Amino acid sequence: MDIRYAMHPDQMKRLESHEVRRHFLVEGLFEKDKINLVYSHIDRMIVGGVRPADQALELEVTMALVCFGTLIIRRGNHSVINARAFPNT
């Protein structure tokens, strides 16, 4: 799981545009046959993408996932969205 940390507003002011993208843009969530998760300390959320194509995928339960997931669920701020299924490409 990729973990994104919060920044102080003064630090944010000094970032170049490529650094802002590196810290805040979430890309590549739906890679074929892979589970990708990103935890953001800023929003206290986990964003994830799963794209099984040629094999079954299993979510590896790590200490970070348990801790962050429990924090989010205990606060009652959780939802799961299934946007769409990918064709087998």
C-alpha cells in the first residue's frame, strides 16, 4: 500500500508542479492482475483498484491496512464503489 503523508501549508507553497503531482495524483490503480491501494493521511481515506483478468487475486492483509481500515470504519466514514467491470483485454 502506498502511503501519502500530510504537508504543512508552507511546505506546499514551495513545491513545483511535478512534485505536487507526485504527492497528490493517484495513477495506475487498475493494472491487470494486480491490487493497488493508496492511503492518504490528508483525507484519511484508502483508494484502491482491482483488475483481475487472468488469475484470482487475494488482498494481502497488512498491519497498515488493518490499522487504517479500522480507523476509517470506526469513524463511520466508509463506502465501497464498484465503478464498472473491465472487459478481458
